[in-house]
Amino acid sequence: HSKDKIYALAMSFQDVKPSASRKPGEKRGLLQSYQGPPPTISEQDQEQHSVLGMGYSALSDDILAYRRHVDLLRKMASSLGTADETAATQTQLRLQADVIAQLGDKIESRLEAAERSMATSATASTAQSRATHAKLNRDYRRVEAGYKNVQMDIKKRKGLAEARLREERENAERARFAEDTQEEAKRMQMQLQEDHLSEQIMREREEEIRNINKGMHTVNEIYKDLAHIVGNQQDDIDTVENHMEDANKNAEAGLNQVQKANEKADSSCVIS
């Protein structure tokens, strides 16, 4: 942290530090062509210059912290779409972006305050303050541009991750559809087999019913034939029955005559 702070301060204030190669009494920047006596600086201007210096030191610290947070966000963004990404990665990215946004608003406010302070100052130190302000502003805009690039990279990585997730979902959906289609084909095949078996059983039953009806028809024909035969022989049966009745009557008459003859025979024997 100390090394980064020293580097940032050196980077931010390198345009306003005295150079080793500058001769004594040589001026720089806006004051380089001034040949008159050195300007006098009032105590109020000195105090304002001191306040600006402390403000620029705090601003440099803020820019350094801003850069560290952007670097941390860049490192966190590199895990998107990789095996290192966890469920908390998106939340961490959002919180880190909020921190950077708040710090950026703070830096913007400090830059605007320094700009207003320089606008009300008319001292010889204003040129130095403006140089420092411009350098810090460039440093901030450079880091801010890097932050915007990180945001674009995050958006790109999220888009790729979402596209990959959509592709995985579509592949899973296609696989599930293919599996469902396969299962449906199996069910249809089993249903066709069951229908074929049921149809075969129905045909067999229909054949059995036809055979039963055919047998019943045959039995009916036999009964009809028997009835016809019985009908044709009824006359003969009636004749036989009549003959039997006549024979029975004749037998009874013969038996009476025999009995009468016996009685006559018995009576003739008693008289003699």
C-alpha cells in the first residue's frame, strides 16, 4: 500500500516538482517567461495553497484506492464463466462495483471542489495547482477508462456465460425431448403389440363363437331330422299300437271263452 501510494503521488505530482537539471532561479510552465520580480504571496493565498495541497494529497489517495478497487474488480471478473466462479461471485461483483461508483463520485466531487477553489484564487501558485489538478484528473480518467473496460469485459463475460447456459439448457431440452420421444415410441410400440394381441384374441374368440354356432346349427338340424323321422314313422307306430290293442282284446276274449269252457266242463262232470 505504501509503495503504491508513493508511486501515485510521484506520478501525480511529477509535473510540479523541481527538476534536478533546472538552474537556480529558472521558472517552469506559465512562469517561465516572466522576467520581473518574484510575485508576492499573501498569507491568505499561502493558506489556500496549503489547503489545495492537502486536498490533492487526499485526492491522490482516493485515486490510488480507486485503482486498487478496479484491479480487484478486474481480478474478480476473470473468474466469470470459469470453474472458479461461485454462487456469490455475482453478488461480490455488484458490491465491488458499488464501492467503485461511490469512490468515483467522491473523486469527482473533490475535483470539482478543487476547480472551484482555483477559480477564486489569483496567486502565482495557481499555475502549479492547475498542473497538479490536470495531472490528477488525467490519472483518474485513465483509471476510469480502465474501469469502463472492466465493465465491458464483465458484460461480455456475462453474455457468453448466459449464451453458454442457454446452449446447455437447449441441449438438455433436446436430450429430454429425444428421451421423451424414445419413450413415446416405446409406449406406442408396446401399445401396438397389445392391440395386435387383443385383436388376435378377439379373432380366436370370434372363431370359437362361430364354431359353437356351427355346432348348435348342426345339433338343430339333427333334431329336425329326428323330428321328421319320428313324424314319418308315426303312422306305423299308430298301426302297431292298434294291433297291440286288438291282440290284447282278442287275448282277453279267448281267456273268457276258456274260462267258460272250463265251467261247462266242470258242470257236466257233476251231473253224471
